[in-house]
Amino acid sequence: MPAQIDLCPVELPGRAARVDEPPCTRMSTLMEELRHVLPPLMSVPFGFFGHSVGAHAAHEAARQLRSSDGRGAVQLFVSASGRPPSGDAPTSRSRSDRELLDILDRFGGTPAAILQRPELIAVLLPALRADLVLAESYAIDTKCRLNCPITAFGGADDIVQFGSLQSWSDVTCGKFRTRIFPGGHFYFSPQPGALAKEIIEDLHASLRLADRQGGDDQDAGRQPGNPSSSHRA
């Protein structure tokens, strides 16, 4: 990312340095955690990016989270995922370790060296199981649309098909576009710069749009914001 864009990764419980913490299985719990830690980063225009299950979390963050002066996200980026279902939240079904390994195999992206080591698999599967519960127990009301633009990214060979990406157009009143890259579920791994370029261009366009609209937020009637030349994703 260029110097004027801060990339602020969110490391969820149960992963990497937080591997000893219980992973989140409820979207409301995850949003409550983010509501405590993200506002200090929202002093400048900001957007959310989420890949796979993270796309659902990014959508809910864009729907719920606001800066201290009431501004919402200027852009939502979703990747390798269809939009959440509408209506009542479904019940997630339990899966065996074998089923989880099959899911990892279908999506790819997990090095064979990890899949061949039981002690690493034992660390990996609880987070994956929690991710599936988090995603499968999350539903939305499509009548409550975001005002910010949405860009949906995907890989041409991903098992998540183009039609699923298009479904995100149902949850915004703003602009919507898709961008398909060569590759599978982890299409960005070989050439991350191509994805970054798309994000940068859309952030700049959304920031200009927010400026023209007087910094209007996703909630009608909020006070005008103070967009600056820097922004965060």
C-alpha cells in the first residue's frame, strides 16, 4: 500500500499470536470486540476488506461500526464469498475433522507440509471449525442496505462462483462492481500487488464521492465528517 493508506490487519482470537484464545463463533461477539479496538483507527476515512468468511465479518463491521464522530466506512471490499443469507440465522452443523480437512483440500492454500503434521492440524482445525460456525449462523436483512460502494473480488477458478459474488449487489445502495482475477480461492497470493491496486483505486474514488456528498455517512442525518488525505483499510 502507498504511504497514505494504512493497512490495519485484524488478528482474530484463535489464530497466530492469539492461538491460545477461544475463537469467535458469534458475529455479535466479534463486533463487540472490534467496537472496543477499532475506533482509534477511524479518525480518518476508512474501509473494510474481508476474504472468505472474513467478507461476512467485514460486511457486519461496515454495517455497525462508526468513528467517534459518526462516520461509517467509505468502501467495503469482499473477497471469495457470496453474501450472507437473508432471514433468520440458520443453525450451523457440526463437522468431523475429516470433513474439515476435505474443506481445506477443496479451497487450497494450505501447504502440504502443514497437512502432513498432525500437531499443526490440531491447531488449525479449531479455528476453521469456528469460522464455519461464525459464517453459517450469520444472516442479514437485505432491506437494510449500506450506502457505501461495494467491490467484490474473486478468482476465476474458485469454487465460489461469479454469481455468488454478484449477490453482494443486494446489500448496497451505492455503486457495486466485481473484479475477477486468475486463480482459485487464494487468487491474490501469487500477485498481491494486483489486488492492492484495485483497492487503492476504489478507495480514492470513494473518498472523492464522500467529499462531494459532504461526508455523508450510512446513517441519515449525521453531522458532516472531516475527510483527510489519509485513509485506512
